[in-house]
Amino acid sequence: MATDRLSQSSVLMTALPAPELRPWISHYWLSLHNLAEAYAVLPDGAVDLVIKISPYEATAWLYGCTTQPVDVALSRGCHYLGVRFQPGQSRHFIDVTAAELTNHAVPAAGLLRVLMDMDTWACRPCDWFTQLNQFFSQYLSLYAPKMSRIDDVIRLIRQRQGIVGQAEMADIFTRSPRQLERVFLETVGISSKLFTLIARFHHASRLIKQYPNTPFAGLAAMAGYADQAHMARDFRRLAGVTPTQFRQHVVIVQDLADATTDTDLVTHITH
């Protein structure tokens, strides 16, 4: 059933990275003693580093952007530790373009520039977020990120919640729309148009969570959709469910863009 796509059966812990890392890393997440057979991932325009920790070994994987909702297979009893990079910022830490990862998961060995000893993850789980901060902070102290005008375009799209035109994006990038699309695809992993749709969808999903009693027509207008039907089409495309079904299973663990607190740890329990 479609509604089952948003039903999870694990406890997820999420944490903001150290303040100096937040321009490049959105958040960390952790699932201990996973009980689910799969996890529903919605498109968000970001690349993840995922460390799977079994009783025998730890392995690291890179998950690229998705262009549609997908169910990622999981192993019961394992721990999963994740790093969600900010959109377009994985380029500072891995030796592969975001476009090459789109709709794929590949082993991180040989691609991750940040040196991580897999034996580290045998430590107590409460120390793992601290370990990630240390690894990434040490790396950035040696290799400063190189910023690009494409970062200004990504920032504008997110600030405008997806309501921005191609011409304005090209003006900010100071190159032609065709050049913008080439660099955007390489850096983010998806087209700028799809990224605007995803940004608006996540804005609408937050509104649904924030205003549970507001009619969908009003929420669609608040999110910048032409009408309720327009919003419903995007939800079916990007979440695989209707806005009504989504409201019944509000699971936005992926999206911490509206986080304004420095709280070290926030636990999300979904049913």
C-alpha cells in the first residue's frame, strides 16, 4: 500500500554537526539495532555517507540523490550511522561527482577523502557523533572548501523554498542557463528544476506538519503551488502518496533545514 511507504519501525537519532561544519554537513543520524527490513527515502537533493555496523565489521557506503521515492533494503540487528551532506557540498569530501551517484549506492572505500578507521565504530554509540565531528573538522583544517557561484544558486533556491526561475538562477551564476544546468547537475546530482520541486515539496511537508488542521488548498497556496491539484501531483511524484496520506504519516527525519537549535541530540520515534 502507498501509505506504508512512510511507515518506519526504527528509532532514529539525529544530531547537528559542530557549528563550523554546518555549511557543509546538514546533520548526522543513527539507527541502533535496526528492526526494519527497508527504509523509505524521499528525494531531498543531498548525498549521504552511510556506515553499516554489524557484529562483525563496519562498511561505508555513499548514497546519491534520488529522483523518486525508493525503499532502501536494511539488515535487521545492524546499526546505521549516517552523514547527510548539504546539497552540493559532498564535492569537498568525496572523489566522485554527485551526478555519478544519482539513484545509486556505491562503496565509499577509495572515494571518501576523509580518513576513517572502520574500527572506530566499534566504540560506544554515544561517542559516534563526536567522532564524526573530529574526522570532518580535522579534514577541513587541512583542506579548505573551495566555494563556487553554484553555491549561491543552491542557497537562493532553498531560501525561496523552490520559488525561483531559471533566468534568475543563471544571472546569479553569471553564465548561460545551459552552463548552469551542467554545473548544477554535476554538483548536486539532479537538475536545478527538479531541485526547486524538491525544495517546494519539503516546504509544503513542513507546513503540513506545522498546520495539521489547515485545508490543503490553503497549504498549497502558502507553499507556492498553483492549486491543490498541483501540490498533489508533486507529492505523488516525490513521496509516492497523496498529501492526505502524508499527513497521516508525517516522517520528515530527512529534513532538518528548519532546525534552529544547537541541541546535541534529537530523537525521532516513528511508527
